[in-house]
Amino acid sequence: MEGKTSRRAFLGLAAAGVAAGVASGAAKIFGRPAASGHPAALTASPRPWKSPVPENSRPGDPHWQLHNLGAEHEIEGYTGSASVLTGESFPLFVSTTSSGFRVTAFRLGWYQGTGARKVWSSGPVHGARQKSAAVVQPTNTVVTDWDPVVHVPTDDWPAGAYLLRLDADSGAQRYVPVTVRSASTAGKIVIKSCVQTWQAYNLWGGYDLYKDTAGAYSNRSLVVSLDRPYDSNGADYFLTYERNIVKLAEHLGLNLAYVTSMDIAADPHLLDGASALLSLGHDEYWTPEERANVTAARNAGVNLAFLGANAMFRRTRLQSSALGAAREVVCYKTSYTEDPLYRKDPTEVTSDWREPPNSDPESSLIGTIYEGYPCDASFVVSSPSSWVYAGTGVSSGTSFPHLVGVEYDRVNPAYPVPRPIEVLSHSPLTCQGASSYGDSAYYTHSSGAGVYNCGTMRWVEAIYGDQPHGIGGNTPDFVRQVTTNILHAFADGPAAAKHPARDNLVATREYVGDPVGNPQNLQ
């Protein structure tokens, strides 16, 4: 934790015009909303999209980034689906104080270094301010009752991470993220969008899973809804903690698949045959279903890379909203005895994974365990001959300033530790006045799977050095090379045979216990 379909029946096409697709397809743009009704989304039949040109050889658009957020609520929106298959359309809900706006869709990737490709744009759309949000009691859940204004096609959109850019006629801009998910992950490295965690920290409407409008933890949301925009620029968590991996992995020309956390939870077979799954940056909130499906994938030889810290710390539950399934994230955290399922089904109670009533520490899957926040420390190499450091030229004790933060993990024998495990970095730090270490580690499983965890939330941010935190010099080159080594090795299938972990847990002298305690339990 960093301290921090359609809803109405569609009636008629707006006189403002019909949107034209950049490649093909058209959006439906809606004028006056229907008076009532909540029909299912109208969708095209999904079909795979194959471009005759390699995706990242296609021209990018250097103008995809925002330049003017404008005033609060000047323009904002959300999708009726967190992910869709190619060929499925989805509703877009937008509220604006401007008289009109346009929507442009960008696929994130390498694209000759520009970082994104324009795939679709709407025509002019009539703008209107939609209803104010409601706060549903007793869970302090912020929800909207907006009408869809555009139905967006994805007929020729390859699987990937997408940002819709809203451009108000007044000049204000915001993003709306959406994932075009892969129908199959077999033989691919799977990039996961951490949608549950995005929502946990989404303060749009004044509440998230940490605080209310006054900053009080005691009056926080216990359930958060996807039926509302994201705060800030509309896609801050994706851009901070995930985008750089998308850019690098696509630059390397790897065979990639894209899914969300909800998709993994919903389909026990989604990861069948995948070469690897990437958990990125800040991936804190997991359902039991997602954890079970990822564990089963590891047990079948799927490699796992946790390129962040504080992953799988919170146990969640998904429930439906008026827009469909898995649109609300339930997490009572320290108030787990108030969870309606507390006396009915302990396996579904939404506490922290290591806490009662059904303790199952995350280290049994990740190898490391989350320890503390906040910290700022150097990343110190402890096993320089490891394959992950090939081409970096590091030696024992080589350090990279500010790379460990703002949250960190450690190999802690007080919790389950898979063996053999190799501690790759062992970084002295101070957190909340207590002395400890931040660790990265790699273990291999009997299935042949390799599991890597970098142990710091700043890893993805450092890949291109574009979100510095004091990170500079040769740190981005180091992080990029290590990440490249991991992606190439994990793309080849089960990594243990070629890259066995060399257990050094005893030699590292990891101590037992939590010197910092669990500060997130207080927030």
C-alpha cells in the first residue's frame, strides 16, 4: 500500500455524427439517454485479429500523452468492461462540463520508441455533465448512475494494454484504461493489468480502501466499484507501475498475452500452457480464485515474475454491479470480523493473506514476503554470478541508489519459504526507525517453474529512468538488462532446468520476525 452493458437502453444515433475508425469499424455515438432499462451490452462477435505488419513495426503516435488535465470533473470517464476480446465492443461513460469532446484510442507498446499507436478515434461527441456520484452505505462505496455516450469497437485491435484519451473541446484531457485480453495464453508471456489494486487506491468520489474525504481510515470504503472514473490523470497506476514493462517486452519482440486480475480469477484455464506470468509494480489485491489459478499454473511449470513489491498482500472478493460481474472489489482488511462472510465462509473473508481467519502467507508462492513502508535505500547485489545479472558487470556489494522503495519485501524464515531459493540482493535499510533488509530472490519449483521477485516497488519505474525518485546514472541500464534476462529466460518455458536456483538462504543469515511490524495494517 503506498500512502496511497450499458446502463441505459441505446436510443438513436446522435446528430453529431458517427465515429470513424482509424483502421476499420465505427463507434455508435448516443444522444439523449433512454428513460430506463439496463440491457446487456451489444457486442460484435469476437474474432482474432492478425495484422500483415508486425505490430511494433507499425508507426507510433508521439502525441498520445496528456498535456492539460484541466479542472476537476472537466472531463472524465470509465468503461463498462475492464477487458474485452478483439471484436467485442464496449460502452464508454463520460461526463464533462464542456459542450463536446472526442475519444482517441491508443495501444501501448514500443512503436519505434514513441510508446503508443493510435488505433481508433471518434467523431465529435455532444458533451454533458452527468449525475453526481452516490455513496452507498454501509460500505461507503462510490458509484455513478451515468448513461453511455459511445460504444467503442475493437474489430481490428490486437490484444494489448490500451488508453482511451478524452479530449474536451475546452482543452481538458483524461485517460480511460481498458485491456483487450488474449483469448489464449499458450506459449506466451502474460502481462497482467492489476485492476483490483488500481481501484483500491482510486479516490475518485472521495473514498478508497484506505480513507474517506477527510483522510480517516476508520471511515474508508469497504467495497470499491469500477463503475466510476479513476482519479488523477485517469490511468496513473498503469502508467507508473506497468507501462514500462509493456514498452520493454514489446520492444524485445516477445510473444505476449494480455489479461487483467479479474480475468485470471474468472478462468482456471486461462494460464494453461503460458510460458510466464508477470505481476507488475504494485499488485497488492488478490482473490482466492486468482491465487489458486496462479499457483496451479506454477505447479504446471509456468514461470512467475513479480516485478514489484507488496504483491498479494490483501485477500479480496469480487461481486457484481448493475453493469455486470466482477465490478466491485470487497476488502474489509483489519475490520474482517465485520465481513458478512466472517461466520459463513472463512476462506472468503477479506483480511490480509497472512492474517486470520484463514492465514496463508503470500511467501509460499512469491518466495519473499512484504515487510514495510516507507523506505528509500540502495539495491545491493549479493549473488553476482546469478544468471539474472548476466551482462550487467556487477560484483558482490554493487549498489544502485534509491532503487529499493517505497515498499519492499524480504525473505523471512518466519513464513513459508520455497526451496531452493537464491537471495539475489540483500539491501540494508531503515523503515519506520527499524533496521532491516530488502531482498530480491529467485526459487525453482519441482514443476520446473522459476519464480523471481525483485522485492521493490520502484523496479518497473526505473526501467527507463522516467520516474526518477533520485534514480539515475547506470541504474536504468542495470534494471533493463536484468529484466531483459528474465523475460528471455522465462519466454523459453520452465526455467529451472537451464537456470536452477542455488540456495544460499543459510549463508545470507536471514533473521526471523518482523522488525517493522505490518504498518499497512494501521492504514
